Amino acid sequence: MSESSSVWIHVVAAVIYNSRKQILLAQRPLHKHQGGKWEFPGGKVEPNELAVDALKRELFEELGIEPDVASMQPFIEIRHTYPDKNIWLDVWLVSSFQQEPVGREGQAIAWFELAELKKLDFPAANEPILQKLFTEEA
């Protein structure tokens, strides 16, 4: 294994619920890795940054929302290897936030019912998130 293939990129993501129990997703820009696929909003953790702080920062940068810290709960941690990178995905539930979300980086965003997620194309690293959401809903 080469040195670069042993590096893990720490990423935070949020399963964001609104008052109608819909889930907010963002669509990856076509020019980016996994372009066109839907994903749970989030982004990379900066060096020496706590995951919860990274998530708050990323949600504000990407969506213009401020999650209520009391509503943030750890959901699942995933380690996934793509052919070109290793992702350590730290996923949180967010059920309360300030402001209305908008795609501040030009990305499409939309609210979906849980059942609708089965019809969407997600990056492979998101599969365990979906499995856990469907299992806990059943």
C-alpha cells in the first residue's frame, strides 16, 4: 500500500430533518468527485478541528444554516475506500437549525421523504447511512 493510500480524509456530514421529518440533501456539482450524486451536507474537517465544530462551520458555509447544538447527535462513523481516496465519514443527526437552507456554493438542494431516498444515486460511502436510516425507521 502506498503512503497516500493509507491517508484518511476526515469528513463530517449531517442528516438534517425538518419539522415534517423530511431529509435535506445536496447534489454534488458535476465537476467534483462523485459529481451529480446526492449526498448528506457536510465537508472536510480542518486540522485540529473538532467534528462538531467542523459540521457547524460546513453547514453554515454550504447552506447558510446554524444547527442548534442541543439537536446535534452522533449517528454513525464510516470508513470507506474509493479507488482514489480513503474517507472517514463522521455523520450526525440535526433536527433543529436557524435560517432556511440555500445552496450557497451553487449546489442543488432539496427536501426528501425517507422512502424517496431509495430512488436517488448516492456515493458508495453513504450506503451505511441509508441502511441505518431505513432500519431505524422500520
